[in-house]
Amino acid sequence: MALVQRLISSDKYSIKCPYSMTPKGICIHNTANDATASNEISYMQSNTNSVSFHIAIDDVEAIQGIPFNRNAWHAGDGSTGDGNRNYISVEICYSKSGGTKFINAEKRAAKEVAALLKQYGWGIAQIRKHQDFSGKYCPHRTLDMGWQRFLNMIQDELDILNPPTTELYRVRKTWEDSSSQIGAFSNLQNAKDCADANPGYSVFNSSGVKIYPVSNIVVGSKVKVIGNNYATGEVIPDWVKQGTYTVSQIVDNKALLKEITSWVYLKDLVLA
């Protein structure tokens, strides 16, 4: 959504927004009349009383009238109140009569509030209602229709802006062999531990890229063996560990050592 900026003249700061502010949340209001967002902003900026707010939103547009780094007098909790001094105020229009215009204004407000949450790195926990600060039954129509309903609307919009990105690390023999999977972990270290406990298994990200174990060994590399078992499961004799070998093939997580014609897991090899 595009927030229209129509910021108040700085010569009105002493009346409407006298203090600098680092916002810590958003406070929701209903206007209790049927004026447009443009009219609400114009009236707020032009009169000489101290009542003020940052944003007005109707069914057509959202307009910002006061910078977010200045306070506004909106929450009814006094000159040092948490709401008045620390919260961005959002007025939702057409709440007097309600109906389609208000419903659409509220939908637009959910989008604009979600955009602000994303901008500041906040979540639903940073949203308050006017009632929380002064006890006034505001935002009246939004409360009548259901406060949690409105929070859910905002969360839905925020989820669109911040889609879940939970990565699952899969432990398999190969990415193609999904039937070999023995675990899927959101924690990478847990996935590595699982792979280490199951010789022949590797960790793949959700795109199928093997991310553990990572080896700099390529065909032609000279290597030494540090593991205890061949890929077949047979025990590697101590004399084998004393030699240096040439990698002739690499398939998935295993390397074929030319001199002894044996397959060894890459994780059990080091460069000589």
C-alpha cells in the first residue's frame, strides 16, 4: 500500500507534536465521524487545539499528517503518557455510520498497519487500542465487530509481507533417494549430529543442495584415511591409514581410492 505523506508544517510542532519520538508500537482509533481521510488530516492540521494523530485511513487512501519521529496527542493518557509519547496513531474513518465504507477502510488499515509492522520489525504484540491507554471505548466500531478479528486481519497481511521461511534440513543418503531419509530438522546442528551418527548420510537443504559434510576433495586429490570403516561397513586396517591414496571417482558422499580399490566416505578423508 502507498502511504501518502501530507506532513504538518514545522511551525505547528509546538501544538500538535512537540516531542521527538522513537515509536515502539501502533495505537488504533476510530474517528467517530464520517469524514474522509483527507478531511481528517486537513482539519487536524489547521485547527489550534492540541489533538493530533499520525495517519488517517479511509476506503480510498491512507494519509500521514505527522512524522513518525514526532509524538501526537491521541491516546488520552497525558503529556507523559506511554500512548501519547511512544505510539504511532492510526485513525480509521467512517466509523460513525459504518457499512461498506468503514469495512473497506478497516481492510485498508490492516494493510497499512502490517506495512508499518514490517518496516519497524514489529509483530502483532506492538499493536494497541486507544482503550488500552485511557479506558475510552475506542476504536468503538472495530471493538464492536471484534478486536481479535481485526488483529487477525493484520496478521494475515503481515504474513503476506513476511512469508514463513522455516528451513528444514533433511538427512538422507542422497537427495534423490527420498526413501533413505531418516530425519528432517529445523536446527542445522541437530541434522549434522544425525548425519554423523549414521555413516553414509548427508545433510541437504530444502533445495536439495548437500551442505554437510562439505569436502574440498575432488577426483585426483591425494588423501589420507582417518575413518574407521569403509563404505561397505568393513573395518579399515591401521596400515591403510598410514598410506596416501589417489581419489579416482566420487559418487555422492563416497570416494573410490585408486591404490586399494576401496570406497571410503568423504567425511573420513583428509587432503594429504
